[in-house]
Amino acid sequence: MFKTIPGSTDGVTVIELKAGTEYRMTDAARGERRAAAYIRRGEAVEVIAAAGGDQAAAVPVPQARGKK
């Protein structure tokens, strides 16, 4: 997370998501939709775990551009 906000990892229970903390979203559709929303709004970035290790790589997400 890039900033502290109230949010959810499962699309149901609201908690305080803290800046600088990684959260594992549920595999259910609700968790995936919440993760996509946080990324789209620039509040978080997706982290993908590397195969065979505990290290993870941040995946840059392009910022949405406003309509002209």
C-alpha cells in the first residue's frame, strides 16, 4: 500500500490498510476486484512472488490519463 486507508482484503471486512504494508488479497472475485481498484486509484501496486523463493517483484502499473 502506498497510503493508509480503510479498506478490505476480502471485499467484506473493512480494516485499516497501512502504508508500506503488503496484503494478500483473497482469490475470490471480491478480493480481486478490491485489489484492482486500489491499483487503479494509485493506492497500491501489485507484488508477484518469484517462483521458488520468498522474494517478490513490484509490477509497475501505468497511471490512467484523464480525458481531453
